[in-house]
Amino acid sequence: METNTTSDYGPALAGASILIVDDEVGMRHFLQKILLPRVKRVELAGSAAEATKHLDNAHFDVVILDNLMPGKTGLNWVKEQRQIGLYADVIMMTAYADLETAIAALRVGISDFILKPFRANQILSSVMRTLDRSHLQRDNHLLRHELSAGRAGAFLGRSVVFEDVRNMLARLAPLPTSVLFTGESGTGKEIAARTLHSLSSRSDKPFVAVNCAAFAPDKIMQQLFGERDGEGNNHHGLLFLADGGTLFLDEVAQMPDALQTALLRVLDDQRVRPVGSEREIPLDLRLLFATNANLEEAVAKGTFRADLYHRMNVVNVHMPKLSDRSEDIVELAAHFMQQLSKELGMVPLELDAGTLLKMRRYDWPGNVREMRNLIERSVILGEFPPEFAGDGDKVTGEAATESLDLVMQRHILHILDQSDGNRAEAARRLGVSRKTIDRKCAAWGF
């Protein structure tokens, strides 16, 4: 049972799914009346067996449970469920609080106690405390993962090929479709994936980026799917932590066979089974993928599953090389210079016309990542390497006009080269008239 009523207690409560387990009909309906206008979903169970069926079919953020029920105590039921995979936080209601019960509750992972009888604000406060603690733990875990993976940069560029990518992301944003980002290393596949997430309705939910090549093959399943360890503790995986949001898997060609098989199930059913767990957990995820390898060749060689490739490759977004969008180099260089000099606390270097022209002539085999690293290294050393060093003078007056004319010349000639000399096509890509291209070429003697 769901409601769209906005909660006065904030987004954490408004987005929560709650299971109420109590054999007393009056108590179930009392709690439902309190919670239903304020949360996303409320389900009711009159027994432990009924509650188990609910857990098999859906994931809940919080279970509100009476301890004394016919046939089985709430504590014993929670203990059993933890052993087969119960990841929800549990709030226990009881009219009899004693030290022995409290110790037993801690051992099975009860998040909070509430004594009967209680008022509406008491149960709401308990649920809020539980959700806040759970969200804080999730955010800390995701922050540590994010810091270990490194940060992505800005999605910058006004070239025609880059605008095509931007327009495609805008079309895909409202859809649940899986997307495969392809392109050379350093072309900004993760940045594009983050941009797609930020444009979607999931933008307020987690974006979790995972580099499949960064984990040992024997550990990646536990990292992604979670696990139940030898001591009976349940550990959340990155798939679970991304619930409601977007999971981005980079370097997918490096996935081991076991992960390929398990991931196919996630794509088909949106369910995950933590390692060592008996229960599958339903999730709500959008999955995005990226690779710089040729997956079609990998499928032909038998190193990548064909069915997984086709499920991932619903829509392909190819990220262009930096050398194919050299008109974006000036904007990118200025952005990185400003960003990195500020982060490093060092004086920015002058990006004069000579340096920018050399940057535009360079092939950039490492693409945008190589440019960022070059600028960071240059800021630290206080100068550009000789192959990128300009005249060192600020570009003003007639010199500025001359240098800008050179930059314009390089840009137009590059677009003409991409258009196989077709001036009409080059004019279309540049957003100018054909006469402008003819006039400029005549002035330059081409």
C-alpha cells in the first residue's frame, strides 16, 4: 500500500518502506494510520509467517515488530531472518523491557526499542532515528568508496560531436533504459554517466560508480552483492547501497565469468542475492555500463557473454576522442587551470595563444584525462613543458586579434578536415553560413 503524500518529517521518512508485524489488529491499524500519510509504503503482517512472505517479495527499510506473538517471539523471528538475509532495520515494540531482552535484542541487531503503550510522536521519532542512522551509515560507506575511486570532472564542451552526446543524454534521462558508454580511456564516460543520472528522476538518490578492474576477481562479488560472513553478520554490497539510484559499472570487459552470470539476473529481475545468503533482495536500480574494449570481439572470442552484452547494449553512447573535438580544448584547459590551481593552492599559469595552439595541434592519446594531468603537473612545476610552452605574454590588442585569428583558422580547418572538405557540412557543424567559410578560406589563401 503506497501513498504520495509528502512527509512533514523530511525525504528520509517520505521515501521509506515499512513493514508492521503484530498479531493485534488494532495495533496494526493504529500504526498504519500514523505512518501511511508520511511514508512511501506500508505493509501489514499478523504473524511471523506472513511477515516472512512479505520479506521474500519486497525490500523494507524498517520493520516494526511486536516481541510477543503466538508461536514465536519477535526476537527469535528476527534471529532466523538475519541468518537467511534480513537487511532491514528493526524496531521492537514490547510491554516488558528487561536487561535479558535488551541484550538479546542487541545480539540480533534490533535498532530501537519502544515501550507499550506509546504515542504517535514516539513511534515517528523512533522511525526517524532509525532511518537517519541507516542513511548516515550508507552515506559514509558510499563516501569512502567515492574517495577511493577518485572524483570525476566536469561535463564540458560545445563542439558538434559533444553536443550530439549531450542531446542523447537528455533524451535518455527520463527512461529506465540501460546504457553502454563506449570510447577510449579518458574520454569522460563516467562523467557522461553522472550527467545522465543528474538529469534523471533518480538525481536525489545515490550514484555509485564501480571500476570492475579495480577489484580482485575473488572479491568483486562480495563488494557488489554483499555477503553474510562466517559470524552471521550481513554486509551490504554496492548494489544494495545504490538502491533507488544508479549503478555505473566501468571496465565491464574485465568482469569475471561469475559476475557476468550474476549481473544478468540483476538486469532481468532487479533482484540480488548476497554471497552466503538464502534470500534475494528486490532492488530498484538503473544500470549504466562503460568499456574502452571491443565487446563484440570479446563475445566472438567467448570471453564475454553474448546475452549479457545484448542486455547492456540497449543504447550505445560513444564518447568522442579529444582530438575529434579540438574546438573544446580552450574551454577544458581554462576549466582545469582554474580548478586545479585552486585545489592545489598555487598560482595558475597563463594560457596564452601559443600554448593553446600547441594544445590543439597535439593528438592527446590519453584524451581529457591526459590534458587534466598535464595541467596539474604544470601548475605544480610552475611552467608548461617545452612542447606546450607559449610565448609567456598576455594576449592583448593586435596580438590578441592575430592569435585569435590563428585559433579560428585551426578550428575551421579542423572541422573542414572532419567534413572531408565539404564546406557546406563544415558550415552546418560550426553554426555559420557557407559564405563565412568561403570568405575565411579565401582570406587564408585556401
